[in-house]
Amino acid sequence: MQNSDLWSRRKDDVKLYTSKEKRALIERLLELRDGVSWTAVYSNREVAAQIPSRRTLYRIFEDPVNCHIRDSTARQIERLLTIAEHGESNAETHHELVPRSYSILRRLMGLSERSGARFLEKFQGCYKCVRMTTATSQILVTHLRIEEIVPGIPAFSHIETIPDEASQIPGRGRRVLTHEGVILARGRRATFLSPSGSLRQMTCIISANLTRPAFSGLLMSVDAKHELPFAARVFLTWVPDIEESEVIHHPDYGLFSPDDSHYSAYVPYISNAISPDSVLVPETDV
């Protein structure tokens, strides 16, 4: 099995949607309902195999308010929306776009072709990603995997599992967010760039201790709940391999109090305040 196939399969296994995200997809689909020739869309067998069945589509159109869809259907709707809005020629999958976009970014930054392979040799594996929540009231511990999805290209998948309104759904006590992207490394600096599922950047300094790899830096993104930009200090520490599907219910991941016995030692390195340990801009008169 090719690396790209493994990446695609893992993505399908992990990607989950909140009820808000599913509702947004259905609303976008409704906006296109009268402007698209659905017969033409389904005439291509290869396309038809990757999008919702006609029966599912008609069920959504018949009662969009009370219609509930699965995560797998949400993924199919995303694919359908891309095709309907931009045409099949622009509907490339994530793993098809990665090599070309990474190559452009690498050349813009003046990185050698070998730089990605060297980074993977040292740092491929699983990491705990520790930071404070945007409200700076709790410690959030998430999972990040560094891997090679295309030869010579270091990529990552970042899984966040936190409690939220999804606890009202049977068997779904946590919200699961997946961010995927590529890593651009030079010397002891590594930039984790993720355009999916929201644009975010994490710039880190790499620890000099290679026996237990670690990264310390700054995460810049948009708060998933309020859609407001934020910056947070973050610390990544290596952990033994764990499957993404195990993270969702694992007791070592999620939200913890600042005085938790396992994670309180990280507080000086992740506190979102100006201090001697901070990677944030120091206080100035400007």
C-alpha cells in the first residue's frame, strides 16, 4: 500500500465533525441545490463513487432542518461541494496537493530537498502537545504525529480532543479536531504549517537533546468556538507510539487543571504571559 493511501485511510478514520460543522455543510449544499445539474454530476461514475448517493442527497433536500448526517457523509458532502463549486479539475485530494505545495514552500524558504528527510530521520514519531487554553484557565494536552506521507516530505497530524456540546450526543463525549499539514525545518527551527482544517502555524525551537526529542514555541491559530485569533505558547514532548483512534478516550489527553500532578511542571513553559521563560514579545512602550 502506498504512503498516500495510508494517509488517506488514516484521515478518513480520524476526521470527525461537530454538529455545527455538519449544519454548515448542509446549508452550503442547499445554496447550490437549484444551480447545479445533479444529473451531470452523477453521470461520472468515478465522481459518483466519492460523493453522497442520490438517495442521501434527496433525503437532505426533503427535510434539511431535521436531517442528521454521519461523519462519513459529511466528508462526501465536502467532496461534492468542491466539485460543484469549482469543477472536478480543482477537486484534488489533500494528499495530491501536499507534494506540490510543499515543494513551492521549500523553494521559497531556500531549503534543500534533503532538509525534510534529515528532519524525519531525527524526529519522526508521536508527541504530546501541551499548552494553555485560550482562557488560560486549563492545560490542554493533545496528540501530534510527525510522519513521512510522501518520500522526503515531513508532515504531521494534530488531534485535539476536548469536551463540549457534543457530550449531548450518545457515544460522543468529546469534540475531536484534526489539523494536518507539512513541516519546514532549518537548523533548530521547525515550522508546522497547517491549512486544514483551519489555517494555523506553529513555530518551534528544537531541543538539543536528541535522546528525547522536544519542541518549544508559539502556536498561532483561530479559536474553534469563538473564531477569534489567538497565540499560545506550546511544548511538544516525545511519547511512545499511539494510534489516533486511541487518543479520543485516553486519560493522558484532554483538559487538566494547572496544578495537575503530571502537567504542572510544564506551566512555566506554556503560560501565556510575559516572563523570563516566555517566547512571546517582551513588554515595550510601543
